[in-house]
Amino acid sequence: MSANENKSHSSIKARLIKSFTVAILIPSLVTAVAGVLMIRAQIYDQAQVRVTSDLESAKEIYSNYLERLKDSLRIHATRMIVYGALERNDPSNLAAEMERVRNAERLDVLTLTDVSGKVFYRTCNPALVGDDQSGDPFVQYVLQKKLPVSSTDIVRREELLKESKKLADQASMGITPTPMAGPTGKTQITSGMMMRGAAPIFTASGRFVGVMTGGVLLNRNYAVVDKIRTTVFKEESYKGQQVGTATIFQDDVRISTNVRNDDGSRAITTRVSAEVADTVLERNETWRGPAFVVNDWYIAAYAPIRNLSGNTIGILYVGSLERPYMDILFRNLLVYLGITLLAVLLISIVAMKVAAKISKPIHAIADAAHKIAEGDYSQKVDISSDDEIGFLANNFNTMVSELVRAHQELREWAETLERKVEQRTTELRAMQAHLIQSEKLAGVGKLAAGVAHEINNPLTCVLTNSSLMLSDLPPDDPRREDLQAIVDETLRCRKIVKGLLDFARQTKPQKQKLDLNKVAEDVMALVRNQATFQNINLQSELDPGIPPVLADADQMRQVVLNIILNAADAMPQGGTIRVHSSYEPATKHAVLRISDTGPGIPAEIQNRMFEPFFTTKKTGTGLGLAIVYGIMERHKGSLRVESASGRGTTMVVTLPTGIDTIDD
């Protein structure tokens, strides 16, 4: 296929994909935008309906607090101790009862006035009485109508001080500058916003004798706003933040709220935005909509709080966190965009498939032929058609299959040959190593026998004469130390000669049925109480199901004893020696593993540890493991080491169990 044809096919493919994409993209985008706008409007409408309902619930809770205050004052005003004191003009017995009522009803103010409006008894400040309260709107209302009443009121600092300085300080707040709030010349509020109530006091005969007034200061009092939150919003939270909040404003300043600052404190002393203040405080209307409250956006509603005269003196706010609604909107937006992108992707795939079906077949055959020429035989052309191109593709695939089969056969022959060569090489190396070791042991054995025979008699003579000379010398003779050294070194030489003779003799094993577990137990019992093993913990895990082996009992004890003694020498500070036996049914071999927790054996030493006269001990002969290795060879068994520096050592003794596998 020429370059011009390739370019033509690519151009056709691109035009097809572009046409399909434009056909689906424009209506999909229009649908997505319209859907998102519609969902946004519905979500905000639902949020606004909910927050309006929440505001009505909050207003109801606030009204219930006022009604409860009015009812409690009305009930307590009927108590005989109250009207009796006014009737007798004697407040001396009122203190305990009035304080009990104030605490029970959680009132900050509880006062009695007489029919002229003068204070008869002030619970929080009993010493201050007689001041005229007839101008107080609540006292005035009851004096005129003889009916109980409750509402919200602004109480001046002077009146709060009459009750207590603590109450006046609770009401006083410095105003925090707030973004989006309107201009104000105030930096502090000193008056307090209070839920107040008043009830007439009648005697038993029905004579009107005074007024009981009471109130709860709302400044820094969070009972009402927290009650609204728990009742209306059910303590619902979203990503660790309270969903619903409530606030009471005195004029435009937050005096009670559960909106939190960034540090977790309640955001009192901040102001409401200028837009909300204008709507609620100036026009006496309810404001609804999204609002930035302290540090986050809320779907909010603000309603006026009016005093007894109907004038707006504050604001009741409820708000629901906007973030959950925005997250819903965002998720819907992602869904719509995902659907749009998926549709575009699907159409693009269809377009590419159609274009590929038109332009691809011959190009695919040429590309596959090029890759086969480079050595890639995995190529196959998938063209399903009944025309000449389909016939060409089928014959091309047949040719490739034949090439692959021939290539696979050649590769299999090469791999088989390589495996056989590697196997034979490994066998030859093992046989060569075995022959070298056997010849080395045999040569060393002959040499050892000759050397031992030649030096044994002179050593006996030296040892005998030096021992006699040592016994003849007095204890304080200075020559005793030198003679003792001669005796000791001669004894060490005799020990070496004995090892040489043992190594050289290679006694033919006297084989009999032998319990390998019993051999291990006998050796452990032999060494357990020796001084060398005082700090050694001997452990065993022996398989009772091991069949007997045909072996020389004494030589097997020598093998196990030598390995255990070497393990103990490797742990001068103490440690653990573990003897484990098992049976391998596949090879019909009994296996005895003797492990220690010593420092381990480096790899370079492992390669030489079975050589005669090789030792790492200061007093060793280097013949122990060589003798053990020879014993295992004569028993058609094996001895190998598993070790690494710092990880202990395991000596593995393997013996055949079948009678037919052991050569007597």
C-alpha cells in the first residue's frame, strides 16, 4: 500500500470519527448543562423549603420557652407564701422560697413588685428594694390588665446591675469587626437581651396585691440555640461538621450561637451581614437564601424577634450547611459529564471500527508480513470476508502457522539438548567431586596410618620418661613446669595419633537393624550432664514412625556425638541444640537434623570442613568431621551442612532404610 493510500485511509477515518463525535457531543453538552441547572434549582428549592420549615420549628421552640416562662410565673404567683408576704408587707420569709423557685425555673431574675410598681423583693439582691418599676412594660402590662405576659426585651445595664454585677458582665460584649456587616459606630454592647415574663399576684380572696416578674438572660446563654439544634437538626453532622446551626442576635450582634470559629469556640460578638440586617431589622421581614456565616456557607433563614410592643429588637437565625447540597450538585455534574464523555467515547469507538473495517485489511497483512520478517511469528490476520482479501488472509495465516510449527519444533529440540547436556554436566561434576574426595581421604588415610605407626612408639617413650621424671621431682622444683608442659603436649600428640589411626583404619561397619531415634536419645543422655552442656538447652523432636536403618550402632553414635560436640563448641556462651528426625517415603531415607543457635559457618569454610586436618579450633585435630564423613560414605548415606553467618548451623544426616538399598 502506498503512502498516498495510507493518507487517504487515515483521512477517511478522521472525517468519520469527527462527524460522529460532533453529532453526539453538541446535544450531549446541551443536555448536561440543562440537567445540571435544573438539578441545581431543585436542590436549592428543596434546601430552602427545608430551612423555612426549620425556621418555623425554631420559632415554635423559642415561643415555647416564652410560654413556659409565663406559665411558671403564673403558677408560682399563686403560692400562699408569695401573696401572704405582700399582703402582710413582710418579705422576711421569702428568701429561701424565692431562691428555690429561681433555681428550679433556671431564672436569672425573679422579682416581686407591689400594686404601685415598687420593688417589694429582689431575689438576686434582696437588699435593694423600693425602686419604682411601674414604667417597666411588663409590670405596666400586668398592673393594667391583671393578666400574665411574656416576651423578649432589652434590659439596660443599670437594671442588670440592680440584680448583680455578674449578670451585667455576662451581658456586656465587645463587638468583633465582621466582613460583609454594615457600618456601625458601636464597639460594645452593655445592655442584655432577655426572655421576660410577668404574672399578677392575687390573694386567696381574689385581691390583687402585686406582680411577679422573671427573666432569662440570652447573652452567652446557649440553652435555647442548642435546644433548637438538637430538636430540629437531630445533631446531624457532615464530614465532622454540624449540619444545622442556630443563633440569637441582639440587634445585629450574635449573643448566643452554636456556630463555631476556626478554633472551635462559639462565634459570639460577630455581626450579621448588612443585607440581612436591612431586611430583618429595618423592614421587619424574614430573609432566606445562601449566606456566609462566620467561616462557611449556609442555606439560611433569619426572622425578626420582637419585644412586647412589637418592635424588632433582634434576629432568630437557623441555617443548614450548604456543603452537602453542593456535593450532591457536584456529584450530579460528574454523572452528567461522565455520561456525555462515555457517549462520545462509544461513538468514537464505533467510528474508528467502521473506518478500520474500510481501510485496515491490506495494511494489516502488510504489517504482519513485515513483523514476521523481523522474527515475530505470533502474527495473525483476523479478516472475515468472502472476497479476495479474505482468501489472501486465510492463506497468509496458514503460512504463518506452518512457520510457527517448524520454529517451535526446532526450539524444543534445542531446549531438550540443552537440558540433557546440563544434566550430564551436573552428574559428571558430582561424580568427579566424589572421586576426588574419596581419593583424597584414601591417600590421607594411608599417609596417616604410616605416620601414626612411626611416631606412636617414640611418643610412648617420651610420655613415659617425662611422667617418671615429673613424679621424681619435688613440688617446688622449677623444672616441674617445663616437664608438665612436655607431658601435656605429648598427651595431645597421642590424641592426634589416635585420631589418625581411627581415620586410617576405616573399620567396616557391623550393620544391624537400628533405631535412629534411640541412637540420638542415647547420645543426648550421655552429654546432657557434662559440664560443657550446663548452658546448653538440648531439645528433641523425633518421629516415632521412622523405619529402622541397617547401620553400625557404635559408628552412628560416633557420628551423632561428634556433631553434637561440635555444636556445643560453637556456643561457648550457651544456646540451644535441637535434634529432629523424619522419614522421606519418596526416597526411603531416614533424616536426622541437628541444629544449633551458634554464629553459623561462612560459605568459604563450608567447602573445606570435611577435609582431613582442616579445623577452626585452637586445639582441634581437624579429623572429626572427616571421620564422620567416611562413616556416612560406608553406610551409603550422606552428610551435608546448612548454615550461614549469624543464623546457626544444621547438620543433615541421611541414611537409607530399605534393606535392598544398603550394601553390607
